[in-house]
Amino acid sequence: MGHFKSRRGISGAIVSSILLAGTTILGIGLVAWSYSSVTTTEYGLSSSASSKSNVLSEYLSIEKVWFRHHFPYGSASLPYINITLTNVGKIGVNVTQIKFNNTGISPITYAVPKALGTILPGNFTRVQPQISWHNGSSTNMSVITQRGSIFTTLVQP
């Protein structure tokens, strides 16, 4: 004759409620993580699209490039170039560099002073870098903006 002990266990209703609660917590965590991931990606894409759109909206016209033998101010007698930059684009432009890279002018990068500021649409500014140059040979001049746009023209002293 066997004597059986009565065993008490967790009822099916309690097990179901524990599994349901665990699944709900995991589901909420997964939804929250995916929302933050999508939001971060969306912000990065919109920022990238905005900056690419701004690059397409900026346009500079390089005008009136004059080669001078002597700087007109002060006692310095260094040769210089007078460059007029006109913003014909839809947004303001910050010019950061002007590069010369052919035979007419020694390869040089002229860092534009921050005092130049933003050239607003429809406005112009003049830059006068002191650079040695030689008559009769042409050079490529590139104007580089803060957003990375490059405007190039061929100049000849």
C-alpha cells in the first residue's frame, strides 16, 4: 500500500499571469528601444539632408580679380591680389580658404580671417591676400566655404 503525499504546486492561472507580465515587460522594453533607435536615425538623416540642401543652395561668384604689385596700406611693399566675392546663392556663405595651386602663383592656401564673416545673399566682400605672383602664367584659384563647397576659376596675372 502506497502512501502518497499531497503536493502543492503553482496553479496554471498564476503561471500564466507571470508569463504574461514578463512578456509585457519585454515588449515594452523592445518598443522603447526601437523608438529611440528610430528617433536617433531620423535626426541624423534630417540633419544630413538639411546640410546637403544648404550646400546646394550656396553659390559664390568670383569677380574682379586684380593683381597688384604693392599693398596700398602701410609701409609693406608686398604684392597682393584683390578678389571680390559675390554671394548669388539663396543662403549666407562663410568663406574659410582661398587656394592657389598652379605655376603663376606658388602653391598656397590663404586662410580667410574670421572677421570676414558671413556673406549674405546678394552681398559681396573683398579679400586681399598678400601673395607673390609672376606675370604671364595662369593659376587655378579655389574658394572654399565652411560647408565644403569649392568654387574654382582660372586667373592670370
